[in-house]
Amino acid sequence: MPLPRTRVDLSALLARCEINYWRLLGLLPEREAGQVREFVLDAGAGRLRCRLEVETVAPYTTVLRVRQPAQGSPWLPTIDMQVRICHDAEVAEVVMCQGVRHVRPAYDYPNDAMHQPDEKKGWNAFLGEWLALCHRRGHEVEPRIMEDLDA
């Protein structure tokens, strides 16, 4: 018997994207192309490095790269997302995650690409949790200190 079709809750998706917008503005209040902000998260068992990099800035949109290197952990992959911020609509949406672009809001399951039924929702939920963690436990680090951590 086939699984029921996945339905998109557009109001919930937009609400999540609005929350992500305000969380990003809290971490990156001023945006210039090439700007980088790095944070260290105290995550119980160790310290995680997180990086926000502004890729492009236009009058109504900003595109950023969100990265968290694996840092030598065999069980924790490098997180790599691209986020489009739409300032006129006040939303921030993940447009690329782990090198995958152009996902639909919902998929039948199973599907050829093995996307989850609510893949886009999951990406944006993960971004929201990651940003909340940066707000709660992140410490911005000066670039020269980051070099010392690399050594």
C-alpha cells in the first residue's frame, strides 16, 4: 500500500524561515560581501567551530554560506549550507545543503533520489536549531585567535 502524499504546511515553513531571518540578523547585523564571522560552540564533549560567510549582497537579498567543519570527528560530517536571506519578506531559507540544491518542498517516498518526504522543512529546521545553539552557546572569536586554535 503506498504511503500518503506529503503535504506542505506553508505557514509553518514561512514561520520557521522568519525565525531563522531574525536569528541570522542577531548573529550578522551588518552584511558586506566577503564578511566572515566565526564562533566557537562549547558543546559538552568539545568545542565546535562555526562560520558564517557573506557571499553576495544585493538590495533585497543576501546569500551566505554556513559551515561547521568536521574537525577530525569520524561521526560528525562537515556541515555546509547556503542560505538566501530576503530582506523585503524578512525570511531566510536554506537553498543548498551538503552540495544538494533544488529540492522540492515535498516528495513522495520512496523516490529515486531518496529525499525525505519533507526534506526542505528538515533543512530549515536544522538551520534554526544551529542558529539557536550559536546564540545560546556560541562565542565569537577574533580571526587571529582562530588561527591559534588551528595550530
